[in-house]
Amino acid sequence: MDTITFRTSIRSDLFDIIRLLGDDPIGQSREIVSDRIDDRYISAYEAIEKDPNQLLAVAVDAETVVGCMQLSFVPGLSRTGMWRGQIESVRISRSHRGSGLGKRFFEWAFDRFKERGCGLVQLTTDKERPDAIRFYETLGFKASHEGMKLSI
């Protein structure tokens, strides 16, 4: 674990990030993992890269991307104008699950949110990911709200 670093992604990480996103039954049904990166991923990456309130992060072991997550810094009026940290698209490679990497990656993310003045961190996870839900609970996350989504 001494060779693990966390950083903002760079364009050359995109293929590895997509590979991580597609590496489970849910991801296989909604991601396109191929040698040629789909243009929609490139457009999304460029939008994230340009937005100062977005950070696409990677965990790197030596020179291999072994984890990813997207951090969003969300301003809000409620709670006296408190900023929130939103975490999405969390994945850890199969080879590194159970090693403590996920906890370290989240601690790194929490520090980024604190640096930006966020007072709350939130995330959503698919109900079909019970292992992820248990992991988030070990970090202190609570299912305090009912999340809802609508595909349009």
C-alpha cells in the first residue's frame, strides 16, 4: 500500500477509469468498455475537467489506476448556505478491494472537501450494491434520506 497515491485524473487515465466503471454486473449493463473510447466519455471528461466544482480523482498503484471517484463541490442555500461534497462513480479494482485502499481514498476525498469549506458529504449508491453500502456505513455514512432518480 506504500506505492498508492491519490491525485486528480489526467486525460490518459480515462480508459482505466471507464474500465473500472464497467467492472461489475451493474457497470457492464451501462458502460461501454472498448479499445476506442466512446466520444460521450471524452465530452464528459472535458466538461468535468473545465468545471472548478468537479474533481475526477484516481488512486494509482505505481503507475496503474486502481480506483476512481468523482467529487462535486455543491453550493447550497439550506443549512445557512453550506457547501456540500458529493461523491459519485466510486470504484476500486478487484485486485485492491479489502486492502484498506477505499478507506484511505475516502479520507483523501474528505480532506479535499474540508479544504473547500464543505460541511457535509453525501453520496448515493445503488441498492443492488450491498457490499458498497456496508463499506459506506463503516465510514460513518447514514441512510438519513431517501434518494430518488428519474431517467429522462
